[in-house]
Amino acid sequence: RFCLPLVLASLPMMATGEEIAPALQDSWGDFWLFRFFVNAAGYASIVVPGFLLIQYFKRRNYLETGRGICFPVIKSCVFGSEVKSVHQDDGSLPPRAEPTESSTARQVFKLLFCAAGLQASYLTWGVLQERVMTRTYGATETDPGEKFKDSQFLVFMNRILAFTVAGLYCALTKQPRHGAPMYKYSFASLSNILSSWCQYEALKYISFPTQVLAKASKVIPVMMMGKLVSRKSYEYWEYLTAALISVGVSMFLLSSAPNRTVSTVTTFSGIVLLAGYIIFDSFTSNWQDALFTYKMSPVQMMFGVNVFSCLFTVGSLLEQGALLESLRFMARYSEFTAHAVLLSVCSACGQLFIFYTINQFGAAVFTIIMTLRQAFAILLSCLIYGHTVTVVGGLGIAVVFVALFLRVYARSRMKKRSKKLPPGETPVQKV
């Protein structure tokens, strides 16, 4: 029984060929692969019984034979209304407000409000994320302090607040009649919490600028997942910009700086966690696109996904005994409490700003704002936390963001051209 811990503890050293940072080798239980499997086991303890119940109700033809007080709940969770919208656009987003009815000054004010809200929410979120995962709390001249290690608790904090905000929004505003079976949100929820966990955990091994560039390069696996999950086809320029992003990220990762420390060097574990984040996040976006074939609003999607996210994370934390441990850490360090709460507030508010910006100005404007946010996030992280970037690395960053802006420009041109064409004609041939 002692073999598995020894093997797990030796994996990162064998993979990287170098010594593990002292902060990461306190015990084999802190190794990310072990914690990943423990978390997955916790989720499985909820998913497996739920799957068996769903199969049981479907085999019994419960929709026609069921009765009693539990019937509406089971019908909503297992069957839904099973009515899909004919056109995905009918349910995926509410109709975008036309700017012609408002004055130019009002539209400029709205745009500045959206840009400021998105930048403030996600730049603060990024700075706090790096602070919580890479710095200690309670450090004094004689005591080095203590690091917070449980990434799953941070995911739970983010999801519980997002669930509350989305629930209040749905209760106070008119929403489309919900038709999707609730259990279908669980797939996007699982991939979402796993991608968030990988994102937090990766900061123990890699620098924040590396993580930001990895997020920018996720268009590549998103395209791959789109082909596999949704059978999508893409234009030639999408492949071109994806290739440019790959080149830029490779330039940044292969560049080296003499001042890099153990805490910021890109390690094998960090690369694996980033790959996990990108893969899980790609599946989440494509599954949500498929769910939008049901008539629902983005806030309903946010509520449904976060219901299961809260259920999975709190169940896993309770099974591990990690929830009380994390709460005790919050009680010991009030600074961490403030950071964790503010992190969750920024995440929830940022999602609402996303929906509002897309509704008012469309996806192209939103993408430009978020691309600028990624550039500002790298600059801010380097200024606050002292990350160094070489000339080759800086050139790689520039290539990535040029490719992203080219992608936005090409997509907007394609949409304008497709609107001018008669129905049934395509502007260019798919590849």
C-alpha cells in the first residue's frame, strides 16, 4: 500500500528531470495528480448514482407512468420539455439592442461602461488569482507564512456566488420557458470545474503570463473539439490564425530568461495542467453551444451549470474533509478571506458583463475588449510580481495578439459579407 504514494511522489521529478520546489513536496498528498484523482473520485460518487437513477426512470417510462409530489422535479431533471428551438440563434442569445434608437453619446457611454466593467473585473480577478496561489499568508520576519493549497475550494467559492447571482437575475427578470433536462448541465459543469481547477493548480508551476498565452491559444483545441463534438467546419483564415497563435506561444515558451526562479519556470506539470485546462474548457464551450439548441438565455445556462458545480465541489470537499480545513484557513487569515470573496465577486460580475456586452454590441466588440484585457493582464502581472520576458518572448506575445485581432477582423468581415448575400449562398467555400 506504500507503493502508490512513492510512485506518485516521484512522477514530477522523473518528468522534469529536476528537483521539486520545497513548497510542492511537503507530502505526496499535495501532488496535483493525486489530488486530481481524489477530486474525480468525489465527483464520481455523485455522478454514478445520478446516472443510474436517470437510466432507471427512463426504463420505467416514468414520464407517462409517474405520479406523486416528486413527479414535476423528476420530469424537469430527467426529461425536461424536450422542445428544441429550430434555429439556435433563437435561444442562444436575446435579441441585440440596435444602436440607432439611442444617441451616439449614449452608445459611447455604454461601450465605455462595458469595457471598464470587463477590464476591472477580470484584471482584478487575474491579479488576485496569482496572489492567492503563489504567495503566502501570515508571513513575518521569523515565520515564512502559509500557502493556500486547495484549488477546489476556490472553484467552489466562485461557483456558489455565480449560482446566487444567476438565480437572483432569473427570479427578477423575464426568462424564456426552460425546456432542457437539468441533468444535461452536469456535463458542462464537470468540465468547467475541472478546467478551473487545472487553471488554479497550474499557477503553482508556471507563470501567469504563460497561463494567459495558453488561454489565447485555446482556439486550436476548441476547433478540434468543434469538429469532434459539433461536426463544425472552419474557414481557411481560422486555420491560419490558429497556426500563428501556435507559433507565438511556442516562441514565448521556448524563450528563457536568466532571472527565472523555480516558482515561475515552466515545468512539465504546469504544461500538463494547462493542457488539461484547455481541453476541458474546449469541451465546456462546445457542449454549451449544443445545449443552446434548447430555448434558453445565457443566464439560465449560467444558473444550470453552477447548480451542478456547487453540488459536485461541495460534495467532494465534504468527502475529503477539506471544506472545514479551508474554512479554518479563512478564519486564521482575514486577508485570504478578503481575497477569496473578492475573487468570487469579480468572477460573477465578469460573467454578467459578458452577457450585457454581447447583447448590446455583439461578439466582435466583446472579443476585442477581452483580447486587450489579456494583454493588460500580462503587463500588470509583470509589473506587480516581477516576471521577466525576453525579446523573443515579447515578440511571441505580439504574434499571438496580432493573430487574435486578425481573427476578430476576419470574422466581422465574413459576417458583413454573409448578410449581403442572398439566402442559401455562402461567402467562401468551407475547408
